Amino acid sequence: MENNAEQPQLGEKRRGREIGRAAKNNLFIWQACTECGKPRWVIMADPHQLCHHCAGRHNGALVFHKSGELNPSWKGGRRINKSGYVEILLQPDDFFFPMVNISTHYVREHRLVVAKALGRNLHAWEIVHHKGARYLMGSPEDKQDNRYPENLTLDTAGNHNGITQMKRKLDWAIGKITILKMENTALKKRLVI
């Protein structure tokens, strides 16, 4: 660990293990930020002229500080979340902005499609249900099939839960019928022999 009693001199070089860095064998240099003058240890292999604070103030002076359309990884404000739903980034001046997740500014596309079709923001208690018109209900393809009204319906939480439970019971019954048909066919074959 670095000794706080002795301040390093600008340009001084030390190994990572001497200053308590995880990169123990890398060489670091004590360098001052060219804007604020704050000294800090910088890895020699990739010396930055600005500290993180000053780089962030320069509207994306470094690639990892660029956001939105300035970022090279920008995908147009459209992403697929962990659950498989498409999400759209909205700006604060957008009419539908009250529907976004306040921490991310993204809204699920199927909710946005229905809201635009109705010409109003959806309430939190309103549920947009994927019907499974083209793809198997609950599949990633169905979650991304956001055609209104072909594959989307607006519902309340209570009705949506009822539809979902009924669909599960129906799927179970269809599966059971298929198994019974197969068993019936096998029994018929045994009788014939």
C-alpha cells in the first residue's frame, strides 16, 4: 500500500504492487490531469491526459463517456430486455414519457404501440396482452410481435391473469389429450395382435 506521508513526484514510476493496485506487475506513472491538475496514478500502457471527472465533463471526451447517439454502440434506442420484450428509449419531452421506467427511460414496445393507437398514456394497472396469434404464446417471437390489434389486446390485471391461467389449463388439457390418444393407439395395437 502507498505511504501517505510521502507524496510521489510528478513523473515518478512504480509497480502496481507498490501502490496497492490489482495490476501488481503493471507500471504506473504519477501524472497530473491536464485540466484540473489533480495528480493520480495512471497505468503507463494507456496514459490518460484527463482524470475521469474532467473527461466526463467534456461531453464524451473519452469513448466510454459518450452516451446516446454519440456512443459507438448506439442501437437507435431499441433493446431487448432479459424477459425477451422489446424496449424503446424515450426522451423527457416525448408525450408518452410518463410510461417509462424512471431509472432507465425505456418503455416496453408493446405498451407504447397500444398507447399510440389509443392516443393516450396507459395506466400502470392496464396490461397489454400478447395473444399468440402468429407464434407460440410466451415465446420470444411472440413477445416481440407487437402488431396491434392483431397480436395485442388491452386488459386489466385481473382479466389478464384469468386469461393466462385459462391458457395454462388449456395447454395442460391438450397435452393430456395427446398422451391419452397415444396410449389409446398403443392399446388398440395390442388388441389386434
